Amino acid sequence: MKKISTLILTLTVFLVNSCNEPTQKSSADSFSFAFMTDIHVQPEKKAAEGFMQAIDTVNKLSPDFVITGGDQIMDALGQTEARADSLYTLYNEIAESFDMPVYNTLGNHEVFGYYEGSGVDTTHPLYGDRMFEERIGERYYSFEHKGWKFYILDSVEEREGRKGYFGFVDDEQVEWLKKDLESVDSKTPVAISVHIPLISVQTQLVSGSTAANSDGIVIKNSKEVLSLFEKHNLKLVLQGHLHFLEDIYVEGVHFITGGAVSASWWNGPRGRLQEGFLMVNVNGAEFDWEYIDYGWEVAEN
């Protein structure tokens, strides 16, 4: 397992894993995957070129698959339909360059029209997460790979009165999880991908140990969601949203907030966090991980 060895406090604070060598593929139950969150692809700032460079790096590493952690585009919240649609098209076109399957997670920047600046109302056929479902796929689902069960969840809920979003896993997903988990053996290793974190220490590191998280930073009903997995072998929770790197290990579960492919939204490093993604190497029910800086340099004006 990776161990936290260094605490770095800058404009952005993040935890860095130790430099252990990643587990090598050696048996039928070993595999690897990339977790790429907060890509924020757009035609500006050479973000498309940066995303392509990240994909080239992933392809050379040759994981079994990729999970994206949300905020694939920049953005649909307050944009016109034409702009939002063009960003989805750009993402899909570039993502075709992956040499392996890609499992996408919905992020807050994928939801369409939550801000009135979009110029559409709530009756629009692509309003909210419907644009994501139309252009990318299901907002929540599961898949299996070499003995592991992966759950991809939608963690974005609209505030009343079109006042933005907050972190929440809705009742529909909770009921689906209850039913689906009934058929999952209690020994099966389980992983979850959410965009907005279930658990994070970013706020406390930046603002002090007694500072409270807002519901725009973490999932409001995280306790309810995690309780569904109490009788299961939950090993890993992959998270995004914060452009922050941390690994919180508690009661046998790693909660890893996976940095950001775009770092500071394609404006360069965020504090000391470089543009990057996670490589997760699995061996049976155990795994280790590494944050890959894929070498992007911010475009000059």
C-alpha cells in the first residue's frame, strides 16, 4: 500500500504518496487503471493539446482501462447550448484516442443550465444531467474487472431556485445501490468513483482543524452512502473536484482525491500540484498508486 510520507502546505495543500515502486502485473488477478479527473477540456489555453498529451502518456503506460473523475469539460453550467455542446464534442473527439476502455464520471461542470447565464430554462430537453446522458452516457452505473466491483456515481445535485449545485447522491442511486449490493459477495473488493468527495481534509488543512466543509466541497449525505458498504469490502474511493491530491486511509478504505489533469484549470500548477493523473496498480485485493506528472507546460500568451 502507498503510505503518506510528506505534507506540503502552499496556496493549495496536498498530500503526496511515498515513492514506492508500483506493483507489477504478474498474475491473472493483477491489473492497472488510470484515474483522470478535472480535465476541463476547452479550445482555449491549449487545453485540448494538454489533454492529448495526457492521453499519449496513458497509452504508453497501457492500463487496462481509464476512469474519468468528472469535469471532463469546461463547462456547461452557465454556458449556451451551442458552447456546451461544442465542449462535449471536443471531449468525445479527443477521448477517442485512448487505446483502452474509458468509464466516465459526471462532474458539476458537465451539468447544463444550472446557472441562468446559460439562457435556458428547466424545461430544456438537455437541462441538467440530461446533456451528459445524451452525449456521454449513464450518470451512474457499475462494472466488474478481474474480481473487483466498480461503482460510478453521480454526486451533483441542483440547489433550489437555480442557485447552483451541492454534493449529494440522490435517492434513486441509494435505492439502486441497496439492491445491487445484495448480489455482491462480501469479500469482493469494491471501488467507488465520485466527482465531489465523500471525505476530504482540504478545508481543514487550509483553514484550520475546526473549519467546516461546505456542501459544495463534499457530499452532504456521505454517511448514508458509506453505510451501504458497511458489510462489503470497500477498498477504494476515487474523488475529484478539488484539484487536490490526498490519500486518507481509514478503517481499511483509501479515499483518494486524485489531483487534476488540468491542475489550475490549464493556468499552470496549483500551488505545487502539477498537471497529472493517478495510476492505480492492483494485485488481487490490494493496490498501490502513483501520481503521474505527464509533463505539460502552460501555454505562453
